[in-house]
Amino acid sequence: MKRFFSHVALNVKMSLKDKGSLFWSFIYPILLLTLMAVAFSGLQAGQKPIAVAVESGHPFAGALQQIDILDVQNVRGDEALNLLRDKDVDGIFRADCTLLVRGEGMNETILREIGSELKKAGSVYAAGRSLDFTKQYVERGDQKEGMLYVTLSSSLGMFALYGYFAGISIVHHIQANLSPLAARLSTTPISRLSYVSAGLVSGVAMSSLQTIGLLFYLKWVWKVDYLADPWRTLLLVLAAGFFGIAVGLFIGASNRWPLKAKVPLGISLMLLLSAASGMMGPPLRLFIEKNLPWLNRYNPVNMISRTIYRLNVLESTKEFSENVVIFFVAGVFLCIASLLFMRKRQFKSL
Amino acid sequence: MRVCSMREVVKRYKKVVALNRFNFEINEGEIVGLLGPNGSGKSTAINCLLGLLSFDEGEVEVFGRRVSPDDMDTKQRIGFVPQDLSFFAELSVTDNIRYFAGLYEQNNAKRDEMVREAIAFVGLEKYAKFAAKKLSGGLKRRLNIACGIAHRPEFIMFDEPTVAVDAQSRNFILEGIKEMNRNGSTILYTTHYLEEAQELCDRIVIMDEGRNMASGTLEELIDLVDPTEAVHLFLTDPSDAALRMIAEIPGVVDVSEENGKTVIMLTPPGQHLSTLLEELKRHEIYYTSLYSELPTLNDVFLKLTGKALRD
């Protein structure tokens, strides 16, 4: 146990004394989030309301009028078509409750979300319940906060997986055929299980600390509150951190590529997943969700990003438990597979 | 007592035979040098002894037990100083040594005592709080050694610890190794520097192409070749008569003259130089300068392998 704690202390000390690691773990994420917040909050401020035509006789014409982001024109059917043709509006809410949109894009997606919610509302109305159109419909479509929230939560999702780098580093310290230091440590009476477990504990702690720091930064500096549900958010961050390190362990242990290859591999993979999750702006995310919905369902960056958003902005726990369990189970599986790869202690070549 | 042995060990890397029926052993209290050019199999032999490398044939034992990577008792008794600098660059000198010592000793007081001793032993007291990455090359080498010896091992393996080290640090390292040996540690030292093997080792094993070409004390190895001492003279009058006279002096086996320098070969080495000088004086053969070369390990190596050690 004493050795376990000395391994933990070693890992924490190394993380805190490595200026490169500190920069990429703490400074770079803050810089990136700041850049994104500046860029996208500006865009959001300048975002125009979506022009729509609502045909006379639409049962929810009054409700549509109350939605802030819509610029509604109540017109007749033929006039509405002319407006759409002349590109004066992005869509038409027709009297028969169908929706006609001009093409593909952010505005059209928002209109589709509203249209689908109106249909649901219609069913409820038919059942005789009362309706409140003042706030919910756009929020439910995850679009209320627009690009800022999407990009920030995707970035958070990416940073929450930064434990990957700690994972590959642990393996390169203990697997004799991967580095001279590992060869040296392998000649000592070190317990690998103890070393790997200590690396996991310290890695999860550092990774979670980093993500929580970013959450506080967003809350205090940019007034973006992703800590409205702190305990569930913390649990998600811990599970994601554990998963990130487990991926690092697996990539580290399953092959003999040098660190110089494994680090860029991780960076590229995370950037790709983050882009798919909307870090570069929502259009790519929308495209993927339309054409490859399974990809973003199990894209870990998107799972984190979506869950953080739902927990803290929509106050919804949808998919929270499922995602935490997926991260935990996948992490355990990857750790076991990594230990199997690492069971070899004598090598044909070093 | 035998500390370690390798018997008929064969290690192949695909088609390359790194160890070719390699044999050697080390007894308690010895400093044994594994001498050979780069690629001769020295590091492979050490890695087999450490249990890091598997081998195809033969037997390897340390402290009378077959080498196994899971044998923690044996690992507790050995120390290893690798050729590559292997420590945590971000940590301080003290933290590095403390961590490595802590892998062997769990008692904090004893461990801290070991750390103090190791720092003093390698002369890094002034740098104890420095981050390892900020040390100079020579000081990093010393730290590399300290991490491997802090736990006071009975048997220490040094794999070319002085590569790319300045003369001052090299002397410091060699003196330290002698001191460790005086304190009871058995030492295995690999090098491709002849001078180090000559200066340090009780016994030398000459390796080439994975084979044990010869082993013994320095004197025993030199006896394996035709031992001659070469005396280089710059004569004031290198006439044929003078050269004929020199050839008659007892112990002289050959005399030659080239570009004003006369080379006189004496055998056995180290015994006839004073006689030669007296005879030159008696025959009034004068010279402006002189130097003598005793046979070296390189001569032995050249004789055994047909190539110079640094080739």
C-alpha cells in the first residue's frame, strides 16, 4: 500500500512539474475555450430571428408568435409560397400543421424541431390538456443557446478525455520493451498492478480536476453554467476521465508504436470526434446526426458534451446513467485488455 | 561464491545471432568487464541476466537461481545502471533517488539514509534539489548511477555508464565503482573503452559477434598474444651500424627505421628497457627523445578478432 501511494505521489508530482503537460492540460483548454467563447458569443449576439410564414388558420399561430427566435408573418397559403420562393422566409407552417422548409441548415433544423414539437403538442391538445408555449419547444431541440453552447460543450467533452495521455504514459513507464525507463523499472521489485492502479487513480484525479476547473471558468468568466447539477456532472466527469485513461492504457499497451506516434494519434482522434460533436460549429454535427446517427450516439466526446448540456441546461437526466455506465464498463474492459497485453515481462527484443 | 553465470546462451534476433553459445561467470567480490565493440552483444548479455530478454538456448543464473522476470527476491539484491539515461526528468535529484530507493526499502528512515548516501556517493549534494532535466550530461550520468545503486545492491550491472561523459565525470564514476566494490558489491561492467576495462576490472571478458573470445586478468589476456614492448627512439645518427648494434642487445627481437624514427621491439615486455638504455649509452648511440608502448588489450583484441576494438 505504501508503494501504491508513492506511485500516486510520483505521478502527481510529475504532472505538476511538467510545464508542457500543465500547459496542454490547463492553459491550452482555457485559451481554446476563451477563443471559442469570444467567437461564438459574438455570433450569437448577432443572430437574426428566423423568418417564417404561418398560414392563416394554423391552430397554433398564436403560440408561434410567442417564440422569441421566430419572426412570424401571418399570410395566406399562396402568399406564403411566394415568400419562400423569394427567400424572404426559411419555412412555412402550413394550416394543416405540416412544415415546408427551403433547404438544409441551422434555421431549417430549428424549424423542424419546432414543427415536431407542435405535432406532439397537437396530440396533447387533442387529449384536452392545457399548453404552455412560452418556453419549451426550442429548448428541447438543444438549439436555444446556439453555437456557443454546442462548441463549448464539445470542447469540454474533448478535454474530459485528456486522460488518454496519462494512460499511454503509464504504459511507457512500465512496459520494458517501450522505453529505457520502463526497462529499468522492470529490473526492480516493482508491482505492475500497483503502478498501473496508482496511475489510474492519479490520472482520473488530475483529469477530473482539469475538467472541473474548466467548468468553473466557464461559469464565473463566461456565465455559461454547466454546474447547475454539480454531483451528476462530477460523476460524469470522473467516468469520462477513467474512460480516457483506459483508452490511453489500451493504445499504449496494444502495440509498440513510439510515444511520438501515439500522442498525435490521440490528438487527431479527439479532434475528429470533437468536430463530429460540433466543436467546429453545429453544421457538421447536424450532418452526422442526420446521416450517421449511430456515430454520434457512441462518440465519447458527444456523449460527454450532450450529457453535460442536458444535465445543466435542460435539467434533464436523459442518457446520464446510461452514458456513465457505458464509460465505466468500457473503461474496465479496456483496462483488463491492457493488463492482458502487459502481462508479458520477458521480451524477444527491447 | 558464484554471483551469476551464463552457459551456452544463444540469443537470436530473427536471422542475427546476438549471443552465440556465450559463456561467462562472475564470482562474489569481482569487478568483471565485458569488453567489446558496439554490437558485440554486451547489452544483450546484460538484458538476459536481468530477465528482460528471452533467449533461445542455454542457461542463465543469478545468485544460483534461474533468471525469471517474476523473481522479486533476486531483483531485491541486484542493481542496474543502464546505458540510456533512465529517470524521471521532471523530478528533482532527491525525488528520483528516493523513488527508486523506495522500490526496495519501505522504511522511511532507512530509505532517506540511503538517499543521502547515494547523493553523497555520486557527488550531487549541490544539485539535490535541481530538476533532473536541468543537470549537465555528466551530472545526469551520476544521477543515473545513483538511482541504480542507492539500495546498496550486492550485485550491480553497469551498461556502458560513461558513454558521452567528460573526463572529470568519467574518473568520478570509475572511482565510485571501485569504492562500491571495496564496500562489498560485485560488479559487472560493460564498455568498449579499453582504458576503462584495464583500469577497473579484475577480470575481463572479450566479446565479439556474441561470443566469448577470451577471458582472464589483464596479464593473462596479454599473454595470449606475442607480447612485445615497442620502444620508439629518435636517434641523432640513425646509421646502419647503429641499428645493427641495437639488434645485438639482449631482449631486442626486431629493429626498424622509418621517417627518422627507430622502433625497437623488446620481449618479454616491461623487463628490458633499462638494459636497452644502458647499452645505448655504452655504445654511444644518442637519441633526442624516446617513448615506450606496452602491449594493450587492443593488441589482444586485434589478435583474437582480426580487427581493432574501435572499428
